[in-house]
Amino acid sequence: MGSNLPLESRVARLTVASLRNLCEAQKVPGASSLLKEELITFCMKNIDRKELEGFCSAQEDIYFVENMAKAIKWAASSKIVRLDPKSDYTLVNGVFTLRRSDGYEEYNIRFVNQTTDDIATSCECVDFREKGYFCGHQMSVLIRCFSLGLFSLDQWTGPMTPEGEDLVLAGVFRKRRR
Ligand SMILES: [Zn+2]
């Protein structure tokens, strides 16, 4: 997942703390005083491409699993995740609303499936718009689609990881079978 993005974009969406940790682990000195933009260039220049790719993949897997776990909880609430009832396998429109102490977050989510093996997904949040992540909001809509039977895990060709699949199987489908 995420490997279709250019490596620099994948590095750019990591936190400053994790980039500094990477430099430390790679024993590349001089990273501690750099700001985010400089740090990205520094890592691209001083760290082996394979190492960078491996690090990005590991961080992306963590992001995916953490958000999938949250999404499974969110998707169980009809206050948090609402689907347009006209949604089907070819077009899903969802709204994610989460109350916070200082107001609430609301995002529109859309999945468009034009060719049956190529699903385009989007969300209005920063994680998707600026970082290209398949965010927790999209995941929660995906989980709702699964639990409504709009499509199955096998039919889903959008972002997924083996660990994410395990969470979905344990958290969504096992419940339905009972
Ligand atoms: Zn989002």
C-alpha cells in the first residue's frame, strides 16, 4: 500500500520525530537540528533508497492497522458513519462525523468503482488530501459497506494490508456470522 506514490511524497508524510529516529538508526549524523523540509531532503540524499522504502512501508502498515482498529469501532455507530442509501458497489457516498470536546469533525467520503478492479477513493480530510493516506474515515465507510453487504472483502480492490484484513475478518465478519 502507498507504493504507487513517489518515494519523496511517502517520506514527506512521515513525522519529524520518525524521520529523526530513522537517521539515528541509520547512523547518519546532522539531522537533529533540521526542520521538516530540510529533513526530507536530507533523508533522500543520505539514506539508501531501499532503507527509506522499507521504513516508509513499515510506518504505512502501522498507520493502516491503527486506523483500521479505530474505524471498526466508528463504523458500528450510525451517528459517526452515515451512508447515502443509494450507495452500491459502483458508487459509495458516506459522511463521517465525530464529536470532539472543541467541536466536531465532518468529512465526505466517496468510493468510485468504474472498472470493477479499480476503485478510486477520497476523503476531505488532511490525511487524504495532503498526504494521500487511505485514512480512518475512509476505512470506517469501507467497514460499513462490508457489514451492509454492499461488497465483500474479496471484491474490494482498494487499499488493504494483510494485518488490516485480519482485523476486518475478526471485527466485522465474525460478528455477522454469530
Ligand atoms: Zn479522512
